[in-house]
Amino acid sequence: MNGKSKIAVLGGGAWGTALAAMTTTSGHETWLYARDRETVRSLNELHRNPHYLGDIELPQGICASVDAKAVLEGADAVLTVLPAQAMRDGLSALGAFIPQSAPVILCAKGIERDTGRLMSEVVAEVLPDHTIAALSGPSFASDVARGLPTAVTIACEDAAIADQLAVTFSGPAFRCYSTTDLKGVEIGGALKNVLAIAAGAAIGRGYGASAQAALVTRGFAELRRIAQAMGARPETIMGLSGLGDLMLTCSSAQSRNYSYGLALGRGEDLANRPLAEGVATAPIAAELCARHAIAAPIIAAVAALLAGKITIDEAVTALINRPLKSED
Ligand SMILES: NC(=O)c1ccc[n+]([C@@H]2O[C@H](COP(=O)([O-])OP(=O)(O)OC[C@H]3O[C@@H](n4cnc5c(N)ncnc54)[C@H](O)[C@@H]3O)[C@@H](O)[C@H]2O)c1
Ligand SMILES: O=P(O)(O)OC[C@H](O)CO
């Protein structure tokens, strides 16, 4: 891809809309597929996505449609911005329209609950002949939709493609770093959501910032351990898609995962909340850690908490009273 390209975005939610706004601002021909006709109308006529992004004014030029074939026809690259747990079914239905030559860039952050697969593994099963990449990092949709400066990582096992995609998707306020560590980028993005629930739950329950800092720091240690066990590079976890996204998501009520944790800690009703990917990822992440004998007590605690097996107070007490060990 050189210069301006046709970018297809799959998913008319907060992040799909924000990414479409960003690629439009960068001068690309941007098409967005959404299932909901009202979302399509609002994007095309009002240049807004009120359900997901409130009154944020989006750039004109996003071409939204319920016709996936038209959105995907001739696309130079495809951003798949469906929820992680919908990725397999969504791409199974849409994959036939994705041009063979178009890299499929995963923008979801999660592990498939039923199989334990990373998103790249899911897509490799559904679209075995396509180039797969991932875009992840500290990036709130509302910030990106408003054109506020943001930096992310784009991963592809082919270094030349990773570099090219970073050029394609970098814009006036959106800086893309490239890496070949696809698994590392995916693991960071998926697990930071689980750890954000922990951080939010502690604050919601009334614990202090010191407890939050301990959870984030020791949660990062679990993230690093898991990534290493899965063959990811430590420097990836210390970058934007790991530490960067962990810091963002564990510290702001703009995060839906952190806010889910806050509500959990406060004992509020958890029904009908916005998407919090960590809720589905936590149990499978805990299961994978147990299966591979990877010590991840905070992730295990979040899974137990979400399953109603323990209270937050019991989780914190258990974590504080674990056998003492060196910090290495
Ligand atoms: N919102 C953010 O700030 C943000 C930032 C970075 C990454 N992400 C990640 O992006 C992914 C999507 O998040 P979001 O914030 O856009 O969620 P969202 O809930 O705002 O939107 C999800 C959209 O996907 C659509 N959808 C669901 N299943 C579908 C299917 N089978 N076919 C077509 N459309 C389908 C829904 O209708 C909805 O419009 C998540 O994995 C999230 O972690 C979100
Ligand atoms: O709202 P969250 O918790 O899904 O976080 C959004 C992005 O992943 C932040 O990088």
C-alpha cells in the first residue's frame, strides 16, 4: 500500500468508529461495516455515533454501510473491530468478502473463551490464507475519535508488512510503532483487561491507591510471566501494548473494564453494562495459567471473583497472606 488506501473497518462500535475517524483524517478512503442501520445512518448523515461515542463530531467522509461486500470490495487493509468473543462468528460470516491481498488487522483485545485461542489463532483458523496483524496499545476510542494524540503498536510476523502498516495507519495524532511479536501484543491487550477489573474492584471496594498500585505492579509481573511462557518477547510487554495499556486501563474510569471492577467493588448491578472484555477473558486466562503451571494469583482471583466464588475482601486477604517470596 502506498499513499492513500481503501481501508475497511468491520464493527460499528466505539473502537471501529474511532479508527474509521482516524483513517479518514489520515486521508484514506474509509468504509465501515455496521450491522445496525441506525448506526449507519447516523454516521453517514450526522457524522456521529451517539450510542457509543455520544456527541463527538466525526470527520466527514466515513462511508458506513450494512453491505459488507461493498465495504470490503477492493480493500487494501481490513480492521476487524468486533468483540473478541464475536470474532470467530463475525469473520466466518464476512471472510468471503475480504480480498486475499488485504492484511487482516485484529483490533480486539481478548482470548476466545471456549477455546483459549488468541485472536490471531482464531483468524488463522477462519481465514487461513490471509496475512494477520494486530493493532493494540493505550487507546481510548473517545480520545482517538476526538483526534487526541495516541500511540499504539502494530504487530505482524512479517517485519516489512508491520512497518508498512505502521506507515499506513500513522496520522497527525495517531503514532504507530511496529513489531513482529504478534503474540506478545495480543497477550498484553487481552490480559490488561482482566487486571483492570482487579484494580477497579479494589478501588470500588474502598481500598486505597496503594492497593491499586500493588495490584497493577504485581499484575504486570503475571503478564510478563505469561507472555514469556507463551513465547512472547519481554520488551513487547514493557511497551505500549503491555505496560502502556495496563497503566491506562487500570487507572481511568473511561476504561469499561476498570469501571466494571468499580461497580463490582461497590456491589452495584452489573447487568447491561458496556463491553468489558476482561469478564470473558478472565476465566480462560486463569485456566490457561493453571494448566501450564504459571503463577498468576491476581488473574486467578479475578476469575474466582467473577464466578462468585470469593469476595473482594477474601481475595485481597488471600493475596496479602501468600507465602513471602523474592520480587524477582
Ligand atoms: N472502546 C475502546 O476504547 C477500545 C479501544 C481499543 C480496543 N478496543 C477493543 O475493540 C474491540 C471492540 O470494542 P468496542 O469498544 O468497539 O466495542 P463496542 O461494544 O463499542 O462495539 C462492538 C460492536 O461490534 C458489533 N458486533 C458484535 N458482534 C458482531 C458481529 N458478529 N458482526 C458484526 N458486528 C458485530 C456490535 O454491534 C457493536 O457495534 C474490543 O475487543 C475492545 O477491547 C476498544
Ligand atoms: O474500555 P476498555 O477497558 O475496553 O479499554 C479500552 C482500550 O482497550 C484502552 O486501551
